[in-house]
Amino acid sequence: MTSTVYEAAAPLRRKRSLPTAGTLQWLTWIVVVGLILGPFIPLLYASVRDRPLYEGGGVFTLSAYGDLFADPAFWRAARHTLEYAALTTAMSVVAGAAVAILVARTDLPGRKLFGRLTLLPLLLPSLGLVLGWIVVWGPGGYLSSLVQQHLHLGTLDINTIPGMSVIEATRLLPVAYMTCEAALARADSSLEDAARSAGATPLRVLRNVTVPMLRPALLNSGTLIFTLSLASLGIPLLLGTPHNIQFVSTYLYLQWTNAATPDSPLVSAGATLLLGVATLLLLLRNRLLGAEARYVSVAGKAGRTALLSLRAWRWPLAVLIALYLLFSTVVPVLGLALMSFVAFLTPLVAPWHLFTWSNWQLLGSGVYLRSIEHSALLALAGGIATTALVALATLVAHRSRLPVRRSLPFVMLYPRAIPGLIIGIGFFWAYLLTGAPGSWLRQGIWGILLAFCIRNLPFAYVVMYPTMARIGEELDRAGRSVGAGWWRTCRSIVLPLLRPALFASFVLMFVEILNDYDPALFLVRPGTEVIGTTMLDTFLQGIVGPVASLAMVQVGVTMIVLAIGTFVFKIRVTGGHESDE
Amino acid sequence: MRRAPDIAVESLVKQFGAQRALDNVSFRVAEGELFTLLGPSGCGKSTTLMSIAGFQTPEDGRIEVGGDVFFDAARRLSVPAERRNLGIVFQSYAVWPHMTVFQNLAFPLKVRKTKRGAIHERVLEVLDLVEMGDYAARYPHQLSGGQQQRVALARALVYSPSVLLLDEPFSNLDAKLRERARAWVKELQIRLGLTTIFVTHDQDEALSMSDRVAVMSSGEIQQIGTPEAIYRRPSNRFVAEFVGRVNLLSGTVAAAERGRVALELADGRKLWVDAEHTATPNAQLTLAVRPEALRVEAADASTLNGSNTLEARVESVAFLGDHYQYELRAGDLALTAQTARAVAGERVKVHIPADACAIVD
């Protein structure tokens, strides 16, 4: 070896570039934690003042809580909410787990397709789906009238608490399905094989091995579904309010919007209570996840998943699931589509006699056009911004030595358990209290964007984290060892390897932000409408046609974006993503 | 040629929760030396290496390379990993999968703001050095394990680091390839005169490649020495047992002369051992003796007589290709012996050479 070769390379330059990696990491942490937890501080503050924050002065008091507890309407709403959440949780967890077992462990015909289709309600606009249900199954709805007319049978009355929880359960079933499916995919199927070879019948294996193995997944998804349905706003507002069934969420929303002088300390107190309950449930869920470790079977790499044979039940069960998907998802969407092309929808007159373009023509102007433009802009900007921020935060959380990094995963998943209306109220107060920047955010659509981004940011993390975890840490250590700093290593090595997850996160964020609405209900003002708020407003005014066409816009764009994501970027939404929450 | 620096590691202490990962680890590596950290998994060898690399921060101690202080707990000083200018080959090779072989090697030079032309020249030069010149345009997934390892090594050399750290670089290769790779890396290391620290759990690797070996166990260095010293003169029981097979004989000191100790075994027999030992009579001692150091002869052979010769019964024989392995029993004493040729008969004589014994306890 000659000395020339050995000394050829230039020495490492010690250029100190600003900002240093540490500064960048701290900055990311402060921004993420500040944006997520920040809005809850003014919410708490607003709940212990004797007057709204926008009126100067005021003293500390707990009277808002007193008023809340003294109001019998609140207690009635609380009882309805609990009943609703319990029913929803029971139905969606049982059905979700059943579908997961059928898809992951049996020879059900078309199980892969069923697995994908089951996830659809999670991705389709939830407000649109509810409206579809109302159009098809509501009192005087297309199918419920048909059934009554020709079969003389009553259908489920969706304006009752059980009726509403059926709709909510179909919306949240994918959550249970994903968690259980991921748990089953992780679990070694040789555990079940072992039981079979020990002489147990397939049913016995199911009862004594498979279902017990799912217990943590059931508890975990059950808690999440319970939390989400506790604070659900769309279904109670659209179906409960017209029949005077109040829920905690609608109670707070109507107090805020309908009262001549909104009692904002009372609403803030109610929101704080909901926040407390949701947080407690989240902490409980984290404990359950901790306990899950003992259910993890180490050798999860077994190649082929052994199938339990359904024999004679194969086709009946497949038909049952197909019918469920048809009536819970496809039919409401078709109903909406039909609705958007007719003057009014009735089984008494053939729809082609009532055909009209007017519902679609309306979208070309006024508040409808504005909402579509806003939503498209927010989805695009929010998708990019959230993906960038979450990528940075995920790097800090899992690829840095920042002392506080371990708090980030918890903080990033927090908004998932927080009701949208609480996020909305929180940001409302936050903008109000932060002076000029706050009022700028409050005046335009960017304030809504921020709330949407924070609300949906857990999905971005949930998509990114598993990919990040699969990138071996030695790859970035190698980057550091050859002289690249933290940020350079992230930029040149980790982020390029993360690219598929970044695209997936963008697609998911785009869809979620496009279809989101409840945080915006507290932030929207004339001129800053988005599709969701306009749909809700218009529908509550009794106008259905343009709402159906707006919902179809959401459905159409969602399907197109997901299709592009699936085919171009090979994105697959699988159970694995949600499981790492 | 630029001087390859020496490395001084002083009293490293690292705690993982309640477990002490490093307990006062100290050693010096001379310039151009290949120094091996050998031990079972969890002994702290990788933690030591990663502390030198800058990926672990010990609670206490000091690390100096070629006069530059990399880490000093007393001064709360720790140079970031990227400024240490060390070449590291990782266990998984960590060849970046989204870059071609060329890009993998070019990255360290780009970080150093080397000019384009110089990068091209240097990368090809180093690729030739590891005999991978034809693979510059390939992606890592198109390479075999052995080729990836060469790329990893080339990447660690391309910026002419002062020191090379190897973290179990051969553990992912199959047995045949591993032997070739060992010889090849050793040859390269001598040719480049690189100061090298090598981490392995494989004693053959450690013995065949190293100038000196440090045997580690539960966070402590048990012994530092040349491969011969480690093998022939293990300083304690752990080293004796970890590095190769060994017979352990316990007894009490019956007599001690200059350079010689007589050990009385449990059944009363005496063994003379060459050892500078200041043992007081009646002290408990344990001897280590390697199976291939024992001499085994048929019972009627007359070549073996006198002291340190025991009569033994053959319990089992195994043929292992290049040698025979005997499990013997002499009274209470179980012995394992290796011989090049088979010895006939159920009963044999075993001679324990006085110069083949090491006192380990």
C-alpha cells in the first residue's frame, strides 16, 4: 500500500453549521408538543372563568361545572351517550373480531377482498356515509319505504339510540377489524396447529387458543371505539337532534351554536370533562398495550398460515359478509349517488322521471364552490405539512438522543383519542388568546387547517412508525460513522428509505383532511367553509340534493386518490399500521 | 505513511438499568495493532466498541485515540460520532440499500466536500483494493453476503480513517467464506497498517487474527494477552473455559519449590506443575490443562512413567476427523483428552505434562 492512496481523501472539515442537530430536534419537539397539547390549556382556563374569555376581566370560579352538573338535560345526555357508546362498542368489536378471524384464519372464499373492503368505511367520508344511511334507511328513506311497502315489514328505526349505534358501529368496525387482524397476523399460527395436533377440534381451537390470544386486541380496540363513539358528533346531530335525543356532544354543540348568548364557560367545562374521560381511557389503553407483551409469540415468522376449514359454512358466511358490506357501505353510497341526480328521492316515482343536473350545477358557484376549493387546498397543504412535520417528529422520537424524545410517540397519538369537537373548541380559545397571529388564523382557512392537521396527525405517525422501525439502526450509525451529522444522515439515508411511508402518509392525510369536519364546526365562519361544514349546515336546513352531490365529490376524490396511491405508490392500508398505536 | 494512532481506553463504566454493562474496562492498543475483544454475548464487548465509536456514552472513563480525547467523563466531553473519523464495519454491514455500491462509497467523501473528480478516482481505487471494482453500479440487494461485506469494509476505508472498528463482521457469512474473509481482512489490515479493534464471540477468529486479545465477561476484562498466552496460560477459570476445551483439576497445595508446585488431588495423588506460585501449603488451587496437552498411551506402554502419570479407564471415544477425543476416568477424576492416533485398549495411561498446566484459581 502506498502512502498516496491512504492519504488521498480530504480531512473531515469541522464546519459548524447552524442550526445544530440538537436545536432542530428541540424545535421539532416544542412545535409538536406545543401544537398538540397547547390548545387544551386555554380550554381548561376558559372552563374556570366566570365569563367568556373574549370579555375582559373575570374571576376564577368552578361555577361552570356546577351549572353543568345541575342541568338535568346534561345528565340525560350523559346517559344517552353511555348507552350509545356501549352498544356501539359491543357491536363493532364482536363483528370486527369475527370478520378478522374469518379473514385471517379460515378458508372463507374471497377473504382477501373482504379484508380490504371492510376497511372502506374508515376511508370514506363519514359524514357522507351517514347522510347515505339517512337517504336509504331513514324514515321515508328509499329502501325502508320499499321494504315497508312490499314486505310490510318495519326496518330498524335509525332515529333511536340502538339505530344510531348500528350506524356508528359500521363506521368503527374497521378499527376493531384492523387491530384484531394485525394481532392474528403477528401471532404464530403454529400455536393453533399445536392445539389441533393435540386433538382439539377447529371450533375448540378457536375458543381456547385464537380468541384468548385476541384478548389484548379486543380490549385495546374496544377502548378506542368506546372513546371515539363517546364524542361522536355527526350521527347524534343528524339523527338524534330532530327527535330530541341529546348526547353530550350535541348538548355542547347546541349550547355553543343555538343559544342566544352561548354559555362558553359551560361548554368549556363540558369539553374539559370529555377530554378528561378520553385521556383516562387512553392511559388505560396504554396499560393494556403494555400487558400485551405476554401474548406476543416470539416466532411469528411461520410461513404459511394454517387455515381452519369452515366446510359447509364457507358460502353462507361469505354471503353474509357480502350482504353486510353491501347494505352498510355500498348501498348508502349508491343512494347518495342517486340522490345527487334527482330532484327528490322516492320509491313511488321512477328516478329517471325526476332526473336533474341542478344538484351538480349548484356546486359550480357560491358557498359550494368555495367549500370545495377550500377543502382541496387544505387537503393538499395539510397532507404535505403534516407528513413533513410527522416525519421530522418520528425521526426525533426514534432516531435521536434527545432526552425528551420518548414523550413524542404518546403525544403524537394523543389526538386520536380526543374528540374532534374538543380540538375545535381548544383551537378556538387558543386563537382567541394569541393576539395577532391567532386572529389571522381565526379569520382565514388556515386556522381550520391547523386543527385538521393536529386532529389527523396520529394517522401519519401510525403509517410512518412501522417503516421507520424496519430501517435498521446500523444504517444510520454507519452514516454517522463516516462523518455525516444527524440531519445529513436523516436526509440522505433514513428519509429516502422512508419514502414509501411518506407517500402513504400524504395520501392518508389528504383523504382524512378532505373528509374531516367536526373540529371545523367551532372555527368556521362565513367565507371559510369547507365541504364537511357546508354539508352539515345545508342538510340541517333541510336541503338534501346539493349535500348528496358534495358527498359524492368527497367519495369520488377519495376513491381516486386512494386508487392512485395504491397503484402508483403501492400503498396498502393494512392492519399492521394501526396496531402500533 | 501517516502514523496510525494508538488507542487508550481507561476505566469505562456503563450501567444499563441495574445491570453493569461495563465495569472499569481499560486497555491500550498500539499503533498498527489488531486488538480483539472476545467474549460471550452480553459481556460488554460491543458496548465497548460502540463507546469508542461514539454511539454509547459511558458514565465514567476516558477514551483517547492518537492523542485526541474522544470521551472524558470527568470533563463531560464527548466528541460526536461523526467527528471521530473512525472506520466501522457493522455486524449487518449496514450497506445503504437505496444507494449503489459507488454511491455508498462516495457518500463519506461528499460529506467531506471532496471534489467530484477526486471522489470518482478514490472510490474506484478503494473498490479495486477490495476486489469489487466491477460492481460499482450494483445495488446492495444484487450482491452476495461476502460482497456486501467487502463494500462495507471499502466504505469504512474510503475516507482513510485513522482507526478501523470491526463489529462481528464475519458472523453473517457461511463457514467456508468466513475463513477466506478472515485471512483477507488480516492481510489488508497489515498492508494498510491500520490500528484495528475487532469484536467477536468466536474464539477461532480471535486466536487466528489478533495480535492481542482481551477476553471479556459480564462487563469486565478477564485477561489481555497474545493468542498463545490466552490459550496456554489462561489467568482464570472463565478464560480457560471460554477459549477452547479444558480440563479443570482441583486440589490443595502439598509443596511449593522454586518454579514448581505440587498439587494434591482429592484422592491423594500428587501432580507437579511448573508455576511461579507463592501459594502457601494447604491452599486450594485449580489447574487448567488443554485436552491436546495430555499424552495418552496404551496401559502396557513403557514410555510413560513416573510423576504426573495416571492410570485411567476409557469411557468413550469419538472420531472427529483430524483427531480422536477420549473421555477418561481416573478414580474420581474425569478427563478429556485429544490424540492424533487411536489408542488401543480399555485401560490407558495419561500423562499430564508439568509445563502444560496453568493455575486458574
